[in-house]
Amino acid sequence: MKQMMMRLNIFKSEVMDAGITRAMGYTPYAAASIGECFYAADLVKKHGETFAGWVAAWKEIAVRTEELAAAFAADDSPAAAGRAYLRAWNYYRAAEFAVMPQGSQAQAALYRDSIRCLDKGFERATYHSEKIAIPYEGTTLPGYFFKASSQDQQPRATIVLNGGGDGAGEEMFFIGGGPQGLDYGFNLLVFHGPGQRGALHQDPSLCFRPDWEHVLGPVLDYCQTRPDVDMARIGVYGVSLGGFLAPRAAAFEPRIRAVAVNAILPNYYRHWMDEALEQAPRIFSGAIASHLAGYSAADWNKLVSPVLKVREDARFVFSLMDWTNRTSSPGEFFKKIQGVWDIMPLAGQITVPFLSLQSEGEGENASRAAEAFYEALSCQKKHVIFRAYNGADQHCTLNNLQLAADVLYPWFRKVLAL
């Protein structure tokens, strides 16, 4: 986990603390209420702070908020209804996020609930949104396209918001400060790539792949079909695991004209090794870090098993990795990502402007790896560190998304000559 200086410490579980910060982070975009989120936290605690209790609590708040939205709609208060539907989306999303096992029908039902509310919220928003289906290898990837007005057909600079390993594609509209991006004059596109939950709920075989240029390529093919997209001004913003995926694509895809990343992730396998050694060194007693690469899947399972028995948050994280990567154990997951999830050798192939955003609470190892990749870049580049004194120290700046957006979009305006 990350070294969060400003952790709320509401729960024993750091995963849950991060989860409620994430939910509350969308308040500036009318997709959360601080009071509703704290009420949900109280319900989680009454349920014993289990993941099942988390799901039940957030679902209860989501149902109640959706009922409130429907009442506003019936009372001919479309703006109030729209905001309440966006909040209901967020709370269903928070519930769906923590369902175990991932990929279950119960989880898929909560995801459908969240999308139902999101669509109703978007219908009443002041900006324009449309659901899209991006052709991809015999199937489609779900997504949304946003612009300031449905009447605006002018070709505009467009930013593709690329999510990470545990988020929903549509959630990137809020993580990426979407309403601010529209105010700055951009079109925005969000999507679920393989391994991301909307694609997985649609087709469980669509697991993560490291060669992300073969994912963003079809996304940009779709952009080329739209007269309102200026293909000479395409930017990509990747967060979390998107800090690997977006730079990887930029190294191979010439239609990407600028790339921004919040939390560069140069080597996914190395990240997991650093995380394990940083978080729980006692479980590696007698093991030398340099020897871990030679571990078999069985070795890893034996090593991780004691942790899984006592820590529900660890069981959740590894079950999520199995779902998104089509693996069946921590050891199989580690061996699958070893060797192939490495973009350090590709840094010199990135020739477009590059913005690196990093929160100081990401942890020493993660920050050191991000800085090493940044230093290896030879393109036009800029590095910004968000600080705790800005209320912006958490992973991907989830505790101050407005600040991140006010750094991100002016940079895109400059390098894409908006």
C-alpha cells in the first residue's frame, strides 16, 4: 500500500480508508456527498468492517440515493435529480468494487445498477455525453465520449482518459477531472480496456495485456471516425496502472501527440516486489530480494498463504488480480507479469511531450522508480510532485482531483497548442 500521510484512519483496513477517500473525492463534480459518505462509513463499522459489510453499507446508501433522485425527477427538478443520480452511481460503484469473488453475478448486478444511475445523471448534466462501443478484436470496448455541447461539431483536441487496474472506465471522467477538462476546451473519451471491469463484466476473457498500443490503437481508430475530433491534437492521460499502459502505448502509437501520467509505473512486476518487501518484510524472513525472481508459482503461493489467511484486504487484492489477469493464484499472477511488464527500455522511444504527476505519498520505491523512468526520457518533459500540504498526497492525487486537473489541462493546452 501507499504511504498516505493524510490517511483518514476511519477503518483498520488501508484498502477501505483509500476507498472512502476515493468515493468522497468526486464531491467537486456532484458525484458524492461528504455526509452520505460518512454515514456509509458508520454503517461499514457497524457491519464489523468486513468487505461484505462494506458492500452492504454502500449498496444501502446507493439505493436510498437513487430513490431520492427519482423523487427529484418526479418533482420536475432535473438538476437535483442529475446530481443525486451521479451520487447513486458512485455509491453503487463503491459497493461493486469490493464484492468477492470478482466476476460474480452479484458484482455484475451492482455494476449494472451503477451504470443505470450514471446514464440518468449524464442525461441531466450541463455537458454532453454519449455512450460508445469501440470495435476491438471481434468485440467492442464500452466507453463514453464527452464534449461541452451537443451542438458543437468543431474538431477539438481530445484527451483519452486511461484508467488503471481496479477502476471502472467511466470513473476516469471523475478521476480525470472531466468537468474541468471540458471547461478548458477539450473533448474527453473514457473507455474500458481489456482487464478493466466494464470489459470483464461484458466478456470475462478480456484480461489485461501489456502491449497496450494494441488497445489504444482501436480507441484512436474510433476517434478518427468522429468529425469533432482533431486527430492532430490527441492526448492520453493514464493513472495508476495507466502509468504503465499510457507510456507503453505512446512508445508505439504515433497518433498520440502528448502523454500525461499520474504515478509512472515502469515495471509492474518490480512494483509488486517492492510493495511486498516494503509492506510486510517479516514474511520474507530468510529470503533475499534478488532471489525472488527465481521463485516458482508454488513458491510464491507458499510464501503468501499465511498472509491471505489472516488479512481480508490481501485476499481482496489478490482475488482482484486473478479476475483482471485470468490467473488462479498469487503465484500464477506474479509469474504471468514477470519479465513482460517493463517499459524502462522503451523510455527513449517516447518522443512526444510527457507530463509526470506524482503524489509524495506514493512511497519511496514507487517514487524512485517513477523518477528513474522520467530521467530516462529524452523528449520534452515536466515533473510535478503533489504535496501533503496541498491535501494531495494520496495515490493518483485522489484527495485533490481538482488540483491535479488544474495542472493537467493547462499543460495539455500548451503542448497541443489549444
